[in-house]
Amino acid sequence: MANPDPPLDPAQLADPTNSIGYLTRIAFRSFSRAMERRTLPFGVSAGQWRFLRHLWMEDGVTQRQLSHKVGTREATTVTAINSLVRSGWVERAPSRTDRRKIHIRLTGRAKTLQADLLPIVAEVNALATRGIAVRDLATFRRVLTQINANLAEEAADPLVQGEDV
Amino acid sequence: MANPDPPLDPAQLADPTNSIGYLTRIAFRSFSRAMERRTLPFGVSAGQWRFLRHLWMEDGVTQRQLSHKVGTREATTVTAINSLVRSGWVERAPSRTDRRKIHIRLTGRAKTLQADLLPIVAEVNALATRGIAVRDLATFRRVLTQINANLAEEAADPLVQGEDV
DNA sequence: GCAAAACCCATAGAACCCTAAGGATATTGA
DNA sequence: TCAATATCCTTAGGGTTCTATGGGTTTTGC
């Protein structure tokens, strides 16, 4: 039960090859570049793609909901949506029941785009994971999800310490 | 021989929870935030930190070498070094044997900083990996390294195929 | 030698993302 | 009721990173 508790000592972490931060940054940036290279011909930037994908799953959500799903701050979401509106991929639709809220809706053009772009993620994922055993990939996804959960606690508002109480 | 070849089908990748790009982006950003929260009191931003850590391992390298090590484009390195110079962490030193090259050297202040900042990576890494088995973490690092290698090929200049030696 | 190529750093311009603070609307509680 | 609080979006300002391009410097090839 006692957790293995496996911290590398600081000396080892001087070598960034061992750091979660370094490894995930390189992976994220490489992945992002590989994606954008393929989506740009369709007129979709990397930043736009991230939001479009979520809207394909659930259209008409509010900006705040979208922020939570995509994993960006709300100010960032505002910028991204401005960009999507400029490109004609989405429209802002004020809520009729709560004038604070604004729903984001895909345009017709954006909906048809899904069929073109979705295979691209699959392609880049396949490229990225080439030569890696299915079993190891499953472990990889599970660990990464756990890491994100661990760090999400840290990111929570510092005042929320009790939460329960 | 025959690689398991485990691509998820496109439909599954519509859910970003399964996408390498999504998972690594969230991890990278969370990690970066957790780091910066701790280094900012020392006057070091997240971007500066990445370069300082490499310089602690190998001081006096050229800007191009530093770019390779840190994993950023050279234009990005220029910006980062400008920032480090402004903050008094490094100095530019033109090479005496090749006037194209510029070596980057840590200032005295920056060297003493190492003792303060290195434990911080260890702390954040420990936080991020809490509750994860050592064995799984090893798999995680191995897979992530492989993914980076796979994507690096994609990013390489299409002309550089041999590199031989 | 010397022109062509390679190499190294820098600038320009833009995209992305953040924190901090503000404005408008809705809800809560005395 | 109505002031305090919470919620939701936005703006302001700055940092990080990219691609594309240019300006010096060195090396290469004839």
C-alpha cells in the first residue's frame, strides 16, 4: 500500500531528459507542428483546431464551458473565438435565458470540415506512436492522465484548501 | 517484426482525452504553471528557467547549440537570451575564433541561483508523479521519448535524410 | 583567389497563452 | 427591497513561440 514514492533526486532532474516538463513540452510542440502543417491547407490554425474539435463533439456550449473542455483560461478562449469568428467557423449567440452567457455555434462550413480534419489527428497520432506497443501506450495514457489530475489540484484556487469542510 | 500498429480509429480520437496532443498540452501547461509559480519569486520566468537549466549543465555554449539542447527555434532562443540578458542572468560573448558565433555565459548571480531552483523541479516532478508506480513511470518516460523521436523525424528538414556518421 | 554555398545570429510579424482587472448580469440574504 | 456576492465575458498588457527573411562571416569548389 505504501506508495513507492519514486522521486528522482534533484541531481538527476538537472538533466531535462528526465523532467516531465521537458518531455511533455517537446512532445506537445512537435505534435502541434505536425498537426498545423496538415490543417493549415484547410485554413485552420493549431489554436483554432483545438476549439473546433470540442465543438464537433458538443455544439452550442458557452464560452466558459468551452474553456473547461479545451483546457484554456477564459481570456484565451475569448481570443480563440474571435479568431474563429473572423475565419467564419463559429458564431456567437447570446443566451435568451441568461444575458451573461454566450453560446458558440458552428457554422455550416465548419461542420463539413469535420470529415476532412478528424482523420488528420488519427494520422498524426499514428505517426507519433509508431513502433510503440499497445500495452505501453495504454500505460502512457493512464500515467499522463494521472499526472494531469495531480497538477490540476495544484492549479485549483489556493483558497480552496478545505473544499470539503 | 509486424508491429502491433495500434492506431485508435478516428472516431475515438474525436475525444481529445485519447489524443497525444491534448494530453501532452495539458500536462505541459500545468507543469509550466506549477514551475513558474515557484520560480517567479526568484525573479525567473518559465521561459528563462528552461534556458538556465541547460546552461547550468553546460555553460558557454553558442546560441545554436543552446537552441538544439532546449528544443526551440533559433529565433525563439534569441528572444529568450535577450530576456536573460535584461534580467542579468547571462552575458553574450562573441567567439574569438569565429565571428559568427556568440557564446552565452552565466553571470555569477545566475550560478548561485542553481542551488535555489534545482530543487524546485524535483518538487514539481514529485507532485506531478504522486501515486504513480515507479515501473509505470519508467514506461511513461520511455514512450514519451519514443514519441518525441518519431515526431522529430517528421520535423526534420526533408533534405536531411542521411546525416550518416 | 573568388564566387557560391553554408553557417550563425537577428529582425519582422503573427499566433497563442497567461495573469490581473473591469463591466454587465444574475442570485442571495438580511 | 436592495446591497453584497457570484457568475460570465471582456480588455489590457506581457511573455513565449513560431515562420519567413535578411545580414554578416566562414568554408568550399573551381
